Amino acid sequence: MSMLPPDHPDRQALAAEVHARPPEALDTPARVSYVAVLIGREQRESELGHLARLCAVYGAVPPPPESSHFTAELGPVQLKWERHSEFSGYTFTTRGTSPQPFSEPPVAALPTGWLSELPGLTIFAAHATVLAVGAGEPDATFVARQFDGHVIVGAEIAGGAGLAFTDFLVREDGFGRFLLLDRSFTPRQAGRMVQRLLEIETYRMMALLAFPLIRPLTAQTAAAEQALTELTTALASPGGDDDALLQRLTRLAAEVQGSVTRTQFRFSACRAYTELVRTRIAELRERRLPGIQPIEEFMSRRFSPAVARCASTAQRLLELSDRIGQASALLSTRVDIAREQQNQRLLESMNLRAERQFRMQQAVESLSIAAIVYYGTGLVGYLARALRSAGVPIDPEIAEGIAIPVIAVLCLGALRRAHRRLERLGTPSTSS
């Protein structure tokens, strides 16, 4: 029984992550072929099916469903398959040498057509050959012959335990070439060095997927910046149609934000892959060879400027989006102020009409009191004359005269009580 509290649900997966996809031990001499393909989510199932068909040819156990990495012995070839977020990598390894370092790559032993039918699009492919060499300087003529006389990039790696050379070119068969010369590699070290070299190129290509976006995005950004300048100038000019300007700014903001949304993932991936490239280069622990450019220097001169352009374009687009947002906020504030002013004028007009209605109400109330007094006095006069006819000693005229102030006072009191009642209910009232 465990002495610990219950495990976190992800504990085992997180602990196993540092052991995922370890480099395979590589005995010198050896030949390696590597292929990286971009693959969509809808192709994942067919990818596993394609691997299963290859395993069936050699009687090997196929990869289990939902697996993300897999190794198998396929006759003379060892297969290692890894699934990454955007691409899948296939590593084929064969022990021993061939008549020429790159004359018999491991993929040549695969069934005809299997490799070309891989789901996805090839982003990188290379052959790597690991050969034993003495402790002295490598044979420059032999190395140059493996790269057909092209400019070679290379250095001592792993603190001098070996050497690595390449020309970073794609040949007619679609593969690049890496030549590793083993001075004192351990099998694990040789596997790590091959894996790092292949990963450098894979991640470099993945990072540069953002590069084709630069040209159309630069033109679009320049046009949007010009439009923003015109809108800002119009915004600074008095007497413009603010609602029309706000609509134009809103459309421009939507266009730019759409571009940011479409490209943000690709530019973010570019930064992440670039960091991986730099990390893998640092892990090579290069030492310069006389007259040969090391990989780190080559990447610094050829790869870093492209990445810098991608970063600059992404930053320019984000800054443009921010400026449009600021202009929109400024214009929205001005539109709101104009509307507040219109509302204020409308309220003033309503107050004026209410004041007029109040005055008219006062006049109507005064006329109403006069009318009530008039009719009330008339009724009192009728009553007094009726009483006098009945024998009551009363003078109708005196009765009418007395009734006039009494009725007037009663009407004014009733009106005041009505006003006070309305005030208690919270309704604006007028005073007589």
C-alpha cells in the first residue's frame, strides 16, 4: 500500500513525459533515412493504417490506436515513428556500411511505393551516414566528394567526440545529406547527435512555414496603414461625418484583426520552432574546423534574418491593430460626446416645453377656479331664492356674495391638497 496521498490524475503522464521519444542507440557504422511530413487531423487515422500495412509485410505488430510514437524491426530496417502536433517523423535505420556512404539508404529496402504514399506533405527528408574515423583531421577530399563539391557546413561536435558535415541542399531524390564521423561516440551519443541534426533541419523548415506569409501580409499591412493615416487625418479635421468614419474604422479593424487571427498561430509556431533550433544547435557543442563554417554560424547568417522578418511582420501587424483600436476608441468617444450634446439639447427642449405646459396648467387651474366659483355661486343663488319663496327670510344676493369667497377658499384648499398628494407619490407637481 502506498504511503503517499492519492496521485494527481496527470502525475504518471507528466513523469513519463521526460522519457518520451528517447534517441535510439546507434552502433557505428550505420545509415539513417528520415522523413518529416505535415499531416492534418483528418489524416491521422489513415497514417496509422499506412503504418499497419508496412508492419504486415514484415509480420511486425502494428502501432496501437491513438499512439503517438512507435518502433518496430522491419527486416534489416528499424523503424521509429513519432507524431508531433503538426507533423510526423519517420526514422529508418540500418546497421553497417554501403559501397558509398549514401548509395544504399535504408528507405531503399522498403516496399515499392510505400514511402511515396505516406499521408501528408513532405516538409523535410534526409539521409545520414555514421562512419568511424581516427582521431586526426578528416579526409577533406572524401568529405567533399560526399557533397558533390558544394559548400560544406560542419564542425566537431559533442566536445570533439565526432564531426558532422552537411550542405543543407535538397537533392534530386528529395533528400538532404548528413555525414557523421565517429571518433569516440557511445551508441547513445551517436543516436543523440543524429537526432539533433535531423531535428535542427526539421524545426528550421517548420519555423520557415511563416515566411511565405510575409509578402502578402506586408502589402496588406501597408495598405491598412495608409487607410488608417487617411482616417486619422479625417478624424483630426472638424466637421466630418463621425458615424461614417467610425464605420470605416470598424471595417478596417475587422480586416486587420482577421489577418492577426489567421497568422497568429503560424508566427507563434515560428518563434517556438526557432527556439528549438537554437537549443538543438547548442546541444551539439560545436568546435570550429579550419576553413569550414559551423552550423551555428550558418544558421545565424541564413536562418535568423528570415525569422527576424517573420517576427517583425507579426509585430507590425499587432501594432497596427493596436493603433486602429486606439483610433476607434478616440472616434467612439467623440461620437459619444456629440450624442450627449444632442441629448442635452433635447432635454433642454423638453424642459422648455414642460415649463410652457406648467404655465398653461396654472392658467387653466385659475380659470377652473373662477368657473367653479361662478357656477357654485349661481347654485347658491338658486338655493337662496328657493328658500325665500318657501318663506325663509334670506336675501339671495347677500347669500351669493358670502358664497363667493367661501367657494374660492374651498377650491384653493382642494387644489393644494391634490398637489401635496402628487408630491408624496413622487410625481412632479405645480404650485398655484
